[in-house]
Amino acid sequence: MEVIKFTVFAALLLYAAISDIRIREVSDTVPIMIGITALIGITPAVLPGMFIAMLVITVPQLAIAMLKPGSYGGADIKIMAACAFLLGMERGFLAIIIGLSTGLLITVISRLIERRKINDAFPIVPYLAAGSLIAFII
């Protein structure tokens, strides 16, 4: 069941990452499908923990987006909420830490090399997707 879950999860995240890179938008169906994928092979007893993980990891992102408009997109928050629901608390935190750290590091380095403004917006979903897949495997 874990192989099936990972395969579907990876396909959905790949689609979301490509969509974010190309058109800076991700369909609302993607986080819904990730949420459905999270239910593969679980027992009802773990659902409360999954919801708590989703809230704990998503609320700070939502707060940042509200306090500093334009810093976070809705797709970024929805994708990470769905990933946290699937991954749980520990792996959800690992996913967001890996994803945001990698995204920030790569973006800053590439913009310094290209001599572009560092604070311009960039697609975050590809990095969150990579962090989530790494966290799933760990």
C-alpha cells in the first residue's frame, strides 16, 4: 500500500510543481487528491493526528500570508496542508523545512549569479514537493 501511496503522491506533486513553474497556479483538485491519497491504507484511529499535523503546519503559513501579502500563495499553503495531512507531524515539519530551505538557498544563489533582485517572487511548490517526497521516504 505504501508503494501505491507514494506513486500517486509523487505523480500529484510532480503535476503541481510543473504547473507552478509554468503558470504559477495549481489546481484546487491537487490538494484534494493528495488528501484522498493520504487515506490509502490508514485506520480511522490516526485521522485526528493527521488533522492536527495539517493545522499545526499550515496555520503559521497562513499567518505569514496574512501579515505579509504576496509572500505566500494560496496554492503553496493548500499543497503543504495536504502534504502535512498525508505525512503527519514529524515528516510534515521535515518536508517544509527541507522544501523552504532548499528553495531559498537555490533561489538566492541563482539570483546572485544572474544579478537579479533577490526578493522577487518565485514558485515554491516545486521545493515543497521535493521536500515532501524526501520526507515520505525517510
